[in-house]
Amino acid sequence: MIFSPLDHRLTAGLAGLESEHRRRRPRTVQTIPSAHTRVAGREILNFASNNYLGLAEDSRVCRAAAEAAHLWGAGATGSRLMGGTLAFHEELETALAKLKERESALVFPSGYHANLGMIPALAGPDDTLFLDRLAHASLVDGARLSKARVRIFRHNDPDDLNRALCRVSGNGERWVITESVFSMDGDRAPLKDLVSVCQKRSARLYVDEAHGTGVWGSGGRGWVNEQGVADQVDVCMGTLSKAFGAQGGFVCGSSMLTQWAINRARAFIYSTALSPSAVGASLAALKIMQEEPDRRSRLFGLSAQLWAGLNLKGEGPIVPLTVGEDTQALSLSSALWEAGIFAPAVRFPTVPKGAARVRFSVTANHAAEDIDRVLWAVGKWGRLNGNTHIENKSSPSPASAPLAPQVPIALRWAAGGRDSVL
Ligand SMILES: Cc1ncc(COP(=O)(O)O)c(C=O)c1O
């Protein structure tokens, strides 16, 4: 192997990350990433996906993706303004606007594109952005790209936001930017209070519903809609890559907003349009999420089992077990791995320093025994590491928590069992 000067620099950089326990190595998933899957040659319980409703493997969604490719082609063949806008995209946009009870929606190639495109389209150097301290990297990157002034307010703290807004005056616009359901904590923004602060201080509100859409609100409309503030949020962003089990992102709001985005959001303008298969899958997923509310009930039931078993307060499918130091999170994650559970350690810079954690992501296709298995493995790790706090969190015996799927994945596939268990 020949090492260029660049390779030398990168090798040193990676060694630095290694010494700080921050070097990332993806684990390769070898079958459909459903609740039970194969990772790195092992049958494993998957608590790493954002496939909350189990729709990524639903045969109706997969079939819709395949049919869309046959009907519309493998790719959209161009950016939206250069021949890539298909009637199919517009069908999805109409359906998303209806879901979110807004006038208009616009689809982006990913949720990351949506945030990276929208924030600089709406704010510039004269403006000020107020970001929740835990806002997702895509919101932070969008804010940086906008060149607007950035102020951070304390997580989910409308009073702190109010104070921050009072400190900034001038002619520019003020935008408050938050997630509705926080990706690494699973908690929800106090949207009614944020709306009232924004109204009092004449600020605009941008809400990222990546983890809210499909999971919260009737028919999966999202946390914004569940809180009854849909028409008071200026921009509601979402993704098709989590509860929808597909790929892509979107924003919704007034039709003026989407018209503006079409003209000014560079990540929309200068990237190839969303692939037809992702559009087809999203439309099928959207239909199922509205017609099968049992999926959400089941998801919330399983999530409640995990929250309670870990003795933590919270609701919904994102369950973080914060252990503090990076090394502890890595140790817990690898103990879980040994127990046949895939739940990654989340470290700085994804979460603040000293707040490293294992993030469990529950899906509607998990079973109660899968949750028992997690609780057993967490408790075992706590005992072995003298962490009584963690040890006390769990109880079930391994006997009640079978390690492997009852039927090998290949057999389930052959038997036509790719559909979710619901
Ligand atoms: C809060 C939040 N916003 C945006 C995104 C980006 O969405 P996508 O994965 O569709 O690019 C994510 C994905 O992790 C997210 O968690």
C-alpha cells in the first residue's frame, strides 16, 4: 500500500480519534434491517434503526418501491428544476401537505438536504437564529451555511428562549429552530410555549419533525399537529427516512413558502430529485400509517415496557440510556452486542461531552421478549461493572428473553413473511 502525504495526515487524525474513543466504524447489516436481522455474520436483535413502524420491510411498501421504479424509472434523471419533477413527486407532496394539514409541501432528496436548503433560503447575515442546544447537526449546518447570527437557548426552555430573544434587537428576522422530538433524547419540545414566546417576540418558528412524523399525532401527523399548533409553525420539516421506512425529506407550510424554497433552497435546486422508488415507498407507507393505527399503539406499548424496565421517565420509541463517559457507553454497547443486541453507543459530538449513551430505538416489529432481553443484558452489564444504578434497572431472566429469532430470517422470507407481524 502506498501512503501519500494526505494518507499520512489522515492516519494521524484517525489515531487521534482512536485515542479519544471517538473513531467510528459502521457495522454492516446483511439482511433487511428489521427488528431481527443479521449484522457482521450474527443473527441479532436490532435496536439501532429508525424504522419505528416497521414499514421498511413491509411487503406493500417494498412492492410499491419496485413498481414505482418500473413505472417511472430507476432515477429521477435530473434536478427538480431541470426535468426531474415527476407528477409522482407532486402526488407525494399533495399527500404530505394533507397529512400535515398544511397548504403545501415540497420534497427534498433527504431530511439533511431539507434543513441544509431551507435555513439559508430563509435567513441571511442580517438575521438571527435561535437554536435549541440539542438541535440536530443538519439544523446546525443549515444555520452555519446561512451566515446568520446564531444564539443557543437551553434545551426545551421557553423562558431561556424568551430571554435570548429579548437580548437581540435590530431589523433582521429572528428564527427559532427546534426539533419536535429530539433524536438522541426522545423528549418532545414544549411547542405551545415556544409558539407563544415566538408570537410575543415576533419571531418565526422552524420545527424539525424528523422523529415526530409517523409516530406522534393521530394518523402519524406528528407532534406539531398533536399539540394543535400546525398553523402557527412557519416551517415544518420532516423526513421519509424514519417512520416511513423509505428515503427523502420534506418541508411543509404555506404555498408561498414552498414557492420560495423552489427558487432559493440550493439543496433542492442543485441535487437530483428524489428517486421514484423512494416516492412510491413513501406513498405506500403514508397510507399504511394512517390505516393501521395499531402499529403506533404497539410501538408505544413496547416503548413503555423499555422505559419502565430501565426505570426511566419518558415516552415514545427513542430510549436513551445515558452512562456519561464515552468508554462506558462503548462498554455497554459491546456487552449488548455480545448478548445479541445491536444498540450503538452515541458519543460527542452527536451528544454533549459527558452525556455518552446507548440509544435504543424501538420499533412496532419488536416483541415483548426482545425488550426483556435488553433489560436482562443491561442489568448484567450493570452488575459486572459495579454500576448499581444500572443494575437495578432490569430484572428478567435470560430464559424469558430468547436470543435469536424463532425462525431464521431466510425461512421467514421464503415463507412470504416479510410483512410486519401486525
Ligand atoms: C432531527 C433530524 N433532522 C434531520 C435528519 C436528517 O434526515 P435524513 O436522515 O432524512 O437525511 C435527522 C436524521 O438523522 C434527524 O434526526
